[in-house]
Amino acid sequence: MTKEIIKFEHVSKKFGKSLVISDLSFVINRGEFITVLGSSGSGKTTTLKMINGLEKATSGNITVGDKNLEKSNLVDVRRHIGYVVQSIGLFPHMTIAHNIAVTPNLLGWDQEKIKETVSRLLNIVDLNIEDYGNRYPAQLSGGQQQRVGVARALSANPPVLLFDEPFSALDAITRQKLQEEVKKLHKNLGNKTFFFVTHDINEAFYLGDRIMIMNRGKIEQFDTPMTVIKYPKTKYVSDLINTVREKQALWEKLK
């Protein structure tokens, strides 16, 4: 039995007089890996930020779990939503272990529980606590820092994780490896819902159970990768698919 965990009902968002999100409605079920694809200005990051209340909807209703964001304490909501961003945002003066422990400490967890959680999460992202727990962010590579960012996002065992173009600043090889790790992590965690914003079409199609394709503040199509490829609903979606086919054709010529 599926259970809704994120629901937008006729949501719009204005910045001043500029309408960036127009009448957005969708439902995401618990445990799904949703990728959100669109060019700059499509509204994908604004949509992500409205999920945890970093941006407030101008109109409409947003529900996360059983909480209507308009009527909820947003600080409490955010503490139960993991958030991974491109800039990673690790505290440079804190060790890796202390970075991961930030939210559990804010929640008042027992120190033994925090220590066990930090160790377990570092193992999950393939960084053991003995080698990495006492290091500082500057002592890690970009890819390793991003893994720590994912571990920190998981620290309070949130049902929802938001990813805002987390790999876009990384080199191609590191990026591919982290894509594989995140996909495996989602499968192993089982009941976590991932909402992953990207402008990379290959990344979106590789990671997502369903892909939300946005353009100018609206959803052009929201479906499984195979359905989007076989049955693009709009010219915009069709043009996106054709860019991938053109690149594949180019590689075929170079063989």
C-alpha cells in the first residue's frame, strides 16, 4: 500500500511581481526516488525549497508527511528533512564526526546514541570513523565531503531527503561514482523518499523512479524514465530526449 508523503495542491510562488511557480500540483509516495529536471529558471530549486519551508508558497497547500506547512512549526519540520546542497555546507571548524552530529545534538540525543549513529552513517557512505571522524572538511576531497553531506542529512533518520544539484561541481568520474552510491543507498534504506534536483538529463534518468520535468514554473511531464522516453507529452520533453539521442549518435560516430 502506497502512502503519500509530499503533496502540492495548486501551489504558486511569486518573487515580487514575478510568477516563478504556477499552479503546481503533484503527489510523491513514501520510498520513491524522484528526480527533478529542468533548465535554470524552471522553478525546480524553488519547488525543493518550498518542501522544507525555506521558501513559502504564495498560494496553495503543501503537505509533508501529515503536516500542512502553512500550519506547522517550520524549524521542527526542517529537523526531520535531510538537505544536501551543491556547496555541501560543512562547518570548516568542526571535525567530520561533529558535522554529522549537529542535528542529533540539537535534538538532545544521548551521546552514546550520537556516537553510534555517526559511526554507522560514515560506514554507509564508505568512510569509516577511525580514518575520517577526526578529520576536518578541508582534509577531504570534494567527493568525500559530499558523502559526509549525505551522512549528515541522514543523521536524524529523516523520512525525506532533498538534494539540490549536489554533484554539479564535481568532476565527471567522481560524479558518476556518487550517483551509483546514492542510487544504492536509496535502495538499501528502503523507505526513504529522495527528491533530487538536477539539470543533467542523464543523471535524472539514471537515478529517478519517476522524473519531474519542469519548464517555466510548470510540470511538463511527471512519469517513469521509460514512459518519458517512449511517450514524451510536450515538445519541450521531446526536445530534451532528442539531445540525448544526438549525443549517443555522436559517440557512435567516434567509435
